[in-house]
Amino acid sequence: MMSGVSEQGRWRSFTGLFLGAAAAMFSVLFGFVVLLDPFGLRVGRGDAPRPLMDLNQRYMYPQLVRSGRFDAAILGTSTMRLIDPARLSSEAAGRFVNLAMNAATPWEQTQMAGLFARLTARPSAVIWGVDATWCEADATQDAKRLTPRPFPPWLYDAPRWTDWGNLLSLTTLEIGGRLLGYRLGLMRERIRGDGYEVFTPPEASYDLDRAREHLWGGVSAYPAASNEGPQPAAPVPGAAVRAAWRFPALAWLDGSLAALPATTVKLIVLPPVHISAQFRPGTLAGQRHAACIAALGEVAASRGAAIIDYGFASPLTSDDSNFWDRLHFRLPVARRVEADLGAVLAGRAPASADGAIRIAPSTR
């Protein structure tokens, strides 16, 4: 009997020690992430954002908005991430931040846009890159709202004390460790403090033959007029078919633009994409895409936004050497787009005269 009691006592002692050690470890780890605050939960207007130590922009960028350091934003997907906000800030009166996110869905983009509209006292300008995903008929369905990349909705609403519980993860500990390494001078920030990052390979490593494999699926040479010559004839859809075309995500875009003050300069950019990624004019898909762009034009006009269009066959998009792959242009193209956008923001006409840009001015 005494032996049984002793055994039971030892188990109680072990359990107590184990729970105590677990609680102590939990307290240390939780204190670690609270102290370092890698996602900037404590960042408010006038505070410095934390160094951006992770490549998932969905977690890193909300603190840039909450800091109040920027009054102008670039939104969109990776097709807008090479646009340097510092260069635009030097051209225009605003202080730009690049909030474009890799593979961001329309819904994710609207969450970022909503955060910027709510927390920026006087937004001076918004540049929004609109990709083909905005024209998808099922873009607003639940399955299309997110990607395999985690998205933290708790970072996009008003800060609450319960948000701290979301930091208890191995990922947060990893990012916290990187931030500690930065504080100790052992690591560099992964993304610049205004959201800018050159995510493409070094320009010195550019290989045109390899790029053409990405552009044309292994065909090293393709007729230059491939997207401009005669196309397979497609019947013009009847009125009933055209009336059935739906672009539901454009309603989200309309609502996001409506949330911005009338004084905010709004530019919608159709980014340069290689002709191999474009919907060919005359085909049924091309006709539907043209209808979407027309609907986009109506949204832009109603909200006083200008459309800056590079997304068509032109000397820029037909030149294989301008692209890494079908969607991502090279840094020299980014510099050109920045110069064009800077001119438009300053009320000037872009200097380029090769027919690679179309501008539909706002009706304000």
C-alpha cells in the first residue's frame, strides 16, 4: 500500500514538474514574440514599422499602413512589385509604399486597399495594378479568395488583445528569430522598409534563350507578328451570350475606389505582360476580355480614375528580351513604367512615343 502511494506521489510530482516546465517555456516563447513583435501589432501612427524579415507580404505589410508613414500606395500582384515607390515619391508629392503581393487574389487586394483607406488620414494617390484574375467569372467565390499562402485577417482589422494569441506559431518564432538576428547585426531585412523588393533574378544572369523557354514553352524563335497577324475567326457572340458575361470582382474594385476620398489620385494600371500571355483579339476569349476591360473603364470613369494600359500587343510586350516569363518584366521595363506613372501623377504626358501605352483619363 505504501509503495502504491509513493508511486502515485512520484507521478504527481512528475506531472507537476512537467506542467510547470511547459508553462515556463510557454511564457518564455510568448514573451519572446510579444517583445519582438515581428508583425508590428503594436505599430501605430507615428511608430516605426518593424524590419520586414519575411517574404509573405500578407503578414509584413499591414504594419507599414498602420505606421502612417505613407500617404500613397501601389496595390496589385507580383506584376507591380518591381515598381519602386521611392522613385515615384521623388516624382510626385506623395510618400509611396508598395503593397503589391505575390499572387494576391482580388479579395486579398481589397483587404489591403481597405486597410489603407481606413488608416491613412489623407491618401494622396493609389496606383492599382489590375491583372486578368479580376475578369474571372468565379473570382468572388470562396475558393478563389485565398491562395496556399496564409492570409491573416486579424492583421487587417482593428487591433484587439485577442490578436496576440495568433502569434503562437512556429512561423512567428522563426520570423522573431530573424528579427532578433537583425537587431544583433547578423541578418539583413528581407524586404525594404517601403515594401519594395527586387524579387527577380539579377539582371546580369539574364538569359534570353531561357526566357524564351518560359515565354513560348520551349520554342526558341517565334514569328514576331504572332499576336498581330490573322487570328482564328470566332463568331461574334449573340446579345444573350454577351449579357451573361459577368465580372463580379469589379464590384469589389468599385467599392474599394469609392472608399477613397475624392481628392485621392487614382490610377488603374494594366501591367505589361508578354504577348504570349494576352488574350488574342478576335477569339472568343479575347472578346470576353475586351468586354471586361470596357466594364473596368466604366468603373474607372465613375470613380475618377485614369487607366494606364500596357496590356496589349506593342513593341514593348512583343519584345521577348523585356521579360523573364509571361507575366514578369525586367528592371529596365520597371524603370520605364515608373517614369510613365510619375509623369501622369505630375500631370505630364509620358515621354515614350512608341505606342506601348494607352491612357484613358479620368472624368474628374
